[in-house]
Amino acid sequence: MTSGSPHVPAEKLPQPHTVSVRLRVNGAECAVEIDLRTTLLDTLREHLHLTGAKKGCDHGQCGACTVLVNGRRINSCLTLGVMHEPDDIVTIEGLGSPGALHPLQAAFVERDGFQCGYCTSGQICSAVGMLAESKAGWPSHATADVASPRIPLTDAEIRERMSGNICRCAAYPNIVSAIRDVAQGDRS
């Protein structure tokens, strides 16, 4: 025992406060019992066994945990599971299936947009959200004309919009090519 720190019996320590939460994930309603402090990432991985979203940095800096919430991309490590009860959550597992890949999944395979694959689910979910943002006319820091109703997705524009997703293997040229293929309609 260190001086100045009294021994506290385990039964007197604060206990985790768990709640029952109903989430809509990949089109299915899921009931989970989670600690209030559980991140959405840990809720998906540890409680729902959806392990596509990865825990890379656990600080919102790498993008490996990116999922879609109400169509928008978020870092699931930076938000709590209890905050998303009314939301529509889509993970990489909900984008496509082995027999019917999402166009971005197919483009990543065709363009070899991955090496080790650890960041791939986050890259693809982020790209889905990014393409929706672009289609809605949202500019980025690389947008030449922010007043333009249609923003061309140049390689520089794609790189800027995907800058929150890190690929430690440096497959960036192939990732950009895959996204550009889908953006240009080369894949439906």
C-alpha cells in the first residue's frame, strides 16, 4: 500500500453503469447491454461481433474505425454507443456481400486498393460518405470554386477528402484510382 492512498474494498468502488440500447446496424435492430462509456467502435466489435471497423489509434486520427451514421462518415472510436440509439449505422459488413459487392468494394479489389487490408474497411466507408458529400455539393479545402454546384473529383480533391484515413502501406494511388472509377461512373 502506498502512503496516502487508503485501501478501498472492491465492493465500495464505483461500479460500471450499464444500459440497454437498441441500435439499428446494417438494417437490423440490435439490443445490447453496454456500459455508458463504451464507444460505438467497441459496441460494434465487442458486443455485436462486427469486426470490420478496426481499432487503429483509438484517438480519431487514423480512420480505420470509420462507419456511416445516417449516411455520414464518422470515427466510431470518438463517439459513445448510447448516443446512436435512433440512428442508422452502416459498417463495412452492411455495404455489400461476397456475391454482390458494393461498387467501391469491387473497385478496391479491381484497383488493388489495399495491401495489408487493416485500413480498407475504414477507407471504403469513408469513400462512400465522401462521394455522398461531393454529390451534395459540399466543398473541401482543395475545392477550386466553392460556389460551384458540381465539384469535379480530381485526384487532389479525392486525396483531400480522404485525408482522415491513413494507409500505413501507402496504397494511396490505388485507393484514389478506385474512388475515381466509382465517382466517374465506371462502376455502377
